[in-house]
Amino acid sequence: MTLLAVIELGRGLVSVDEPVLHPDDEGVLRARAVFETVRVYGGTPFRLGAHLDRFAASAARVGLRPPERGAFTAAAAEAVAAAGAPDAILRLLWTAGREGAERPLGLALVSELPAGLDELRARGLRLATVPWTPGALAGAKSTSYAENLAARDAAARRDADDALLAAADGTVLEAPTANVWWREGDRLLTPSLALPILAGVTRGALLELAPAAGYTVEEGSFPLERLTGAAEVFLSSSVREVMPVVAVDGAPVGTGVPGPAAEALQRALREAAGYALRR
């Protein structure tokens, strides 16, 4: 993804080619940093307030000072305007900074959307189940993502597009960078936030949108067999939005093609963002 604009809190707009992270920043040395990834629709970051709430909660979990909400709100607007791309990805980063630094380092970055998302949505994802033991920071959006990426790599070695993380007892958790959903009739099931998973902002939006789309939602602790036997499975995240799943561990989900709930919720999500669904 091409980086389009960078704002550093306290400095303003800097060149995308200018280094802003020092090698001894704790975010680099020890991954003591938190971040948020926000979808931008038509020049407006979607549910920025909810992202900033989670940003602050993650910072508290890793022992960082609270992110400067007003400064990040302004930096986000400045970065989006400087990028000149109405549909993009906004990332917020808050690191502990260099040892002895007076304040943490804050960045707002805007990048192009990944290529091929709509094509992937039409085709659907193939998932591979990966055993998962959540760490102490489960549920916090910190930059310590090595384990998540290793799970995705393990899935790729099995010719899958992404991983489906399951606890040792077979309880469904999430994907490395997304929440997971499945459909039984007109009911949608998704793991509860009482489990060690991330409280996705898009997940929260879908909980609100599902009833109008004709679906009830049940949150809980569910075994893998409930998901693999479902009529439909999909993921939700800020970047990929609602992404259908057509196979798990090599076996087709339902009829093996993207299902109606994913399509309906994708349309509802775009409408909630004030953004016409492209055909």
C-alpha cells in the first residue's frame, strides 16, 4: 500500500520519505506502541470516535500515557486532507518514544487501499484453522503483531488466504486481523467480547446494522463445529469491511460461494458510511 501522507503530532505534515521513528524508540525495540486502522470513505474517517476510544484503552493496557484525543482528531483530518484520496486507510500510531523522551511519539498516516478487495470479496476467502493461545495483551491493539502474522503465514502454507484462530478446546476466537461471523438460518453468531478477542469497530457497526438487514445476532462461546457446519461464514474489519469466507480447512462453507448475509451487511455498512456501494 502506497503511503500518501504523514502527520507527526507537534510537527505537522512531514514528507512520506522522511524517517520519523528512531531506532531506539520503544515501539521499535520492544513493540511498546498501539495503533488504530480506520477506513476513510469519501474523505471521512468511519467511526473515528470509536477508534479513539479503543486507542486509549489499548494505550492503558500497555502502560502508555493516554493518546492526545484532540491532537489525534486534528492530525487525522489534516492527514486525510493532505493525502488527497477520498477513499483510503488512516492509521494512528502512539509509541512510548525514545528512552528519556518528554512525550510519546504520535503519528497519523494515510495510505492507499489495498488492490483487489472487491475482487476478493466476490471470490471469497479460504481459511485454515490455527491453534491459538491468547497472550496477556489479547484485546489490545498493540503493534506486537508477530504472532498474528505467523498464524497468517501458517495458513498460507496450507494454501489459505487467512487464519481462523481457535483456542485449545476448539472455541472459535477471531482471525489475525478481523472478527469472525457465521449464519445459521436468519441468525448470525459471533464470538463474545468476554473471550480474549479484539472489540472490532466494524464488528460493533454490524451488531447495530444486522436487525435492519433481517438478522438477529447471538454473541457467545462457540465450538469450531458450529462454524464449519454453518450456512455462511464471513469476516469483518476496517480495511476488508465484510469479507465472505467460502472454505475452511479445505471444506466448502455452505454452497461454497459468498452468502446473502455478507452481501447485505456489506451494503448496509457502506450505506452507514454514506458511501454508495460500487458495482
